[in-house]
Amino acid sequence: MLGFKVCKRKETVANDWITKFLELPVANLSDVMARMMAGGASLRPYYTGGRMVGPAITVKARPGDNLMVHKALDIAEPGDIVVVDAGGDLSNAIIGELMVAHAEQRGLGGIVIFGAIRDSAEILAGSFPVFAAGVTHRGPYKDGPGEVNVPIAINGMVINPGDLICGDPDGLLSVPIEFIAEVYDAASKKHAAETKQMENIKLGKNDRAWVDAALARLGCTIEL
């Protein structure tokens, strides 16, 4: 039934890619994806820990309702990231510490809520990756409708079931399955270049000639 269905995920990212992407900052991934794949500044981390990387289990939920989120948590496989499009509404929390504990006990890789959470202090004190758009004490309803493992969009970022979700303190983004190898190759090179640049900065060898070259190209007048 349209608007009330649980689908089977048809494809997902191989585990070896997850290990590789854990080495890369989200900022580097974003840069090589033309800065077009961000989940938006409203999605912030609510956990104490490092990077979150894993394949998406997607949920399209009615704002304020978490029935299908419960189902997604039950069918998700270890390492999966449950990504919920709850419309960005902050009126009712979609998850709290009990659902997070359930997800962690099942070995999931994290939860992303384009909506609100509650029990934020308890969740924030933990190491299980949780991203959300806000916090409210008002709890959710469990009536539906909703859909699991269908394409969703968060602030214009389209996420298909099985796409790779990457998050760190800077935010999160989705890497489409078909571009995994291309994005990893480009981001790895950028990360290596920035690592080298940081070494040069610490040694006082940072080349800043590009600044004046850019200003000259733009016709900038400099009076010093």
C-alpha cells in the first residue's frame, strides 16, 4: 500500500568500503562531491565519539510518528545506519534513549533523524552515533503512515537504501553506491594533500602565493 509499506533493500555498500571511508573526514568527502551532498547544518551530532560510516536503511515517517522507525530498527543489520526523514519537524521527538539503547544492543552503526529527539543529555553522553535536527520533550505517536527502504530526501540530499552514510562532528552526507569508488579515490587524494599541507604549515613552509595570484586574477586593488 502506497504510504504504508516495508520494502526489501535491493543493494548495499560492501563492508570493505566502510573501513576505508572511516579514515576520511566528512569535509574532504563534501569537497570532492562539489559540496552538493550535505544533509544541512540543522543535522548535528548528539554523541561523544568519532566518525559514523555505514549503509543506509531509509525511513519516510509522518512528522511526529515513529512506528516505521521501530520496524526499521528491528530489520536493520549490524552496522546499518537508520536514516529517518521526519520532515524536519521538531514538534515531537522521533526517538529517545530507549530506542537508541535498542539500536546499540543490535549492533547498528547509528541513527539519523531529520526531526527531533528527546533524552538528549543521556544520548549525548553516549558513544552511539546519533544525528538530529533538534530536541523536544514531547514524545512521538505510533500510528503511521510511513515507508521503509524507499528513496528519501533531507534538505535536498537524496538518499537511497544502501547508500553510504558518513558523519562526524562537522555533519553528515550520503555517498551514492554508484559513485563509491570515484568519491573515495578523490577524497583520499585530497586528504593526503591536506595532511601534507598541515605538515608544511607547522614547519613554516606554507606557500601563500596563490592568495595574491587569485586577487590579481580578480583585479583586486591592494593598498598597503
